[in-house]
Amino acid sequence: MTQIFEATDKDIVVIKKLAYQIWPQVYHTIISESQISYMLDLFYSESALLENITKNKHQFYIIETDGQPAGFASFEHNYLQEKVTRLHKLYVLPEVHGRGLGKQLLLAVIKETKLQVSEAISLNVNKFNPAIDFYKKLGFEIVGEEKLPIGKDFYMDDFMMKLPTKIYR
């Protein structure tokens, strides 16, 4: 059985644990070990996650399968004061890939996005991440490229993608 629920600050430990399980497996062929470690510390420390939930108003969803956490998503409405929802994170444990859990998470975000009257969902994805194909299958289009410095001479080298919510009426 699969269940999706909105996470609170009490679920930070679960989100952090999932990130630390998923990232090394997903990114080991895309970025260096030192960059993975740096980014995990930067984006998934308990203080960073708490700030995202409380101060930055990011919503987090956790997906469980058979009672066990299997992935998470985070998103923010009115991104840059526009009628856009920003998908900041969407990760599922590699051992459950292919079971539709990522799609279920994304559809839950889309449903919430439509309730907030957002016109689109935007995201950034590493240019070498196979998840690009996942997003394209669900209607996202590449709308640009961005190379963002994140400190310690590391960069996020991404495609910018967008999905108009009217696709999912």
C-alpha cells in the first residue's frame, strides 16, 4: 500500500535520512563525491530543512510504501512572486524506481498546485540526470539552462524545465 502525506518539522529526520540514502546512488556518476557530500550538508542538514519548512514555506510530501518511507518532494507556491509553483526536490529510493512512486508524488504536487491557482510548475534538473526523461514524459519542457555557483567552486549545471498546469485539468 502506498500513502503520501504532508511532512512537518517532525519529519525532518526522515527526509534527511532519505536524502542521504538516495543522493550517493543517484548522483555518483554525475557529480563528484565531494560535491555530493557538500550539497547534502548544504541542502539536507536539519537546520536547512527546518528553515525551508518554517521560513521559506516549502511544503514537503513523503511517500511511503508498505509503511516505509520511500521518497519525498518539496515545493513552493508563488515562486518569485509569480503564479508558479517551484518543485525544489523530488527523490525516490532507487530500489523502488519503476513502481510509479515518483509519478504519484508529482501528481500530488500538481493537484496541490492547481488548488493554489498556479499556472505552471518549474524545476531545475542536472543536465546529466536521467530524470529529465521522466519529467518530459509527464509534460515538462526544457525552457533554458542555468549554471549556479553554490560555493567551494561547485556549480549546479542544470536544465530549467516547466509544466503548464492546464495540461492536467
